[in-house]
Amino acid sequence: MNFLQAIIQVKLPPGIKVFSKIADFRQWRRSLLLDQKTLGYVPTMGALHQGHLALVQAAKERCDHVALTVFVNPAQFAPTEDLATYPRTLQSDLDKLASLGEGVASAVLVPQVEEMYPAGIDLDVSKQKGTFVEVLGLSNQLEGVTRPNFFRGVSTVVSKFLNIVQPEDVFFGQKDIQQCFVIRNMIRDLHFPTKMHICPTVRDENGLALSSRNAYLTPTQKKYALVLSQSLKHMEQLYRSGSTTNATQLVQEGVALIENARKQVDELNEDWKIKLDYVSINSAADLSELKGDIPQQEGCVISMAVFVGKTRLIDNLVLDVPLN
């Protein structure tokens, strides 16, 4: 089934407009401006979960209308990553938005790749043509080490959507904290007339940060995936109690918990493993890595990435830093 067939077959919830063409969305957006109504915006790649819905609700509390984009962005995937298998669940996404109540989500733009990237988009960066946006200084560390072109793709597509949607306010989740830093600087540097809001990470009842990729986890893997939030909480407790404010020591404590979980999984003789990608403590000012004592007046970001089976999960917490 191609893109247009998928759109046609969607059962539209009452009160939510669904657009597949940028020009049609812009015409609707202009009507809001003429009515002097404000618009909040939540960018997504679909596969919506409670974390996305919390952003929509936060947007509705601040703005007259809320628009979302649902777009699996090829520019942020490497050739070896899961672009083809990334979940695409438009009907479910619309149903979840409708469950928030009529008038919460007003519109959803589901554009075609060909319209978003008129020059085409190859997953191999060396073969790409067209216009791209990079935020230097914040994109190469942490997630940027494993995924070197990821934030280039994110910055590019978000800049396109901010230009298309032209919202007064845009809402992101703290779970993707580096992305938040990157986009916040991009909005500042490119003078987008949009205020950015970073909303707290939404977790399940056990503490696992909600993510579209959690759908890949088996029940046993979900149990062991809790080590991410557990190790973050452990590091925070050590920091808050004054046991240590040394970044290197805190990282070692967090790594030790993940290593313990790895050994437990190995003993189960399962056909999957836990593998640590990184645990890092970084300055809240410029994401530079901290090694010594954490300056309390500046705060920090503690973040990590861990493979649970084939699924790469990320999580973080922010210490003594106002995000908004």
C-alpha cells in the first residue's frame, strides 16, 4: 500500500483535520491567523504513545489549537538503521489523539517524502542533494558519536516543519534531551518566531521512559530495560545526598548497575544481551563532558544509551537546570 492509499483508507476522527499536502495545511493555518487564534505544534514520527499525548495536552493548555506532524524522517536514519521497519500506525495515532477529547488536537499533517525533500533523499549523506541544517557544537557528542548524521537530519526536518507550520509554540519531550538542546539553539540562531517548551519525560508505571521503540521489547527485555532509569535514579540519589558530586565517580556507579544487569541476562542464557553504549555527565551549558566535581550553580545532564537485545534505548535526567 502506498502513501496516498494509506491516507485515503484512514477513518478520520471527528474534529481532527488530516492533511497530506503542505499547501492545504498552510491554507488552514492562515485561517487561524485571520481568526487571531494561536497554534501549538508537536512534531512526531508517529507510533504515538502517552508521551506524545502529554505533549499535545501541554500544547492545548497554552494554545487555542494544536497541530501535529507525523513523518518518518529519512534524513535522520543511517543506511544500517531501521527506517523500513520503523512503526507506521497512522490510524492508531489518530484514534489516540481522538481519545484526548474533541478539540484537543485540531490538525495532523502527514506529508509525503517527495514533498518534504524535493531534491530527493538518499540515506547515504555523501549522495544527498538539497538544503540541510546543522547545529555545530551540540551534535557530535553523546548520540552524535553513534549516530553522526542524526542531528543533521533532525535539525533539517524540524526547520522545514517550523517554516511550514509556523506555530507560536513548539513542544518536545525531555527524553530526547540532546535533541532539545540542538533544536533550542537552532530556533535561536535562525530566529524562528517560535517559543520552545521542553516537557518532562513520561514513564510507565515501572519507570521505563516511553518510546516508540519499546514496542520491540519482549516482556523479559522490558523488565531488564528498567536498569536505565534505576541507574539514573541511583546517581541522582548519590548526588543529592552529597555522597559524591564527582562526575567520574557517578558515572562509575551508574555503569556498575548496568554491568550487573548485563551479567544477570548472561546467566539466563537468553538469545539476547545487554550492551552499554555510554553513560555520560555533561554540562547543561554546552554539553561538554564533565569529569570532576559538578558545578552546582551550572547543573548538568546525565544521559545514557543501552542496547537491550537489538533495541537501543536512551534515557536521561537533568540536575539543577531549568529547562524552560
